[in-house]
Amino acid sequence: RSPFYSVNFDYISIPKIDSFVSAEEYYSTLFHELAHSTGHEKRLNRQELTKIAAFGSHDYSKEELIAEMCSAYLCADSGISMPVIDNQAAYIAAWLSKLKNDRKFLVTAASKAEKAFSYIKGKTNA
């Protein structure tokens, strides 16, 4: 089964840690799903998450970029590095390619990812 965050049920599902290649991959994935959960209307109310968007669409791509950047921040903060960081960079690059006509969104995504990071770390109120 694949990891996911359900905005409708405000629920994270993630396979057991032993189904991942490493503990670092597990935490990287968990952090990604946690980042999605910060966008819920009860938390940061991020439009990229709360608006219905089809897989691969522009808005979906924005939310994936935010979640993966936040996951990278959390991994760095936790001392998790290579090869997880390499995988995250590739994932971020793939979503950025979908957003090629929205160049300024990278800066916006970084800001939203930092807000999600701060929320998870308990450094801000929703």
C-alpha cells in the first residue's frame, strides 16, 4: 500500500517502517505526508491542498512541491541526508518541471514549505 494523506478524513496512512529501504526513507515519506496535513483548513488552510485538483494538475504539482520541500527541511533538521536528499532533489525537480510557466512559484513554495515546517516544529500558530 502507498503512503497518503486524506484531506477529507484528515488522516495520514503510511506503511510500516520495515517496508521501506531504510529508516531515512520512511521518515522522509512520513515528513512529506505530515507536510500535506499542515495544509488542512484546521491548520494552515493552504489553497493548494484544500482546492480539488486532479493528479498532475498545476495545483496538485504546487502542493507536491510544497510538501517535498518541507520534507527536505525536516530531514535536514533531523540530520537525515544522502541518499534521501538526492531523492528529494529529483522529486522536487520533477514537480518544478510541471510548473515551468510559473517561475515565481518556487519562492512561494519555499515560503509555504517553511510555514509548514514551522507548524510541525511547533514554532507557529495556525
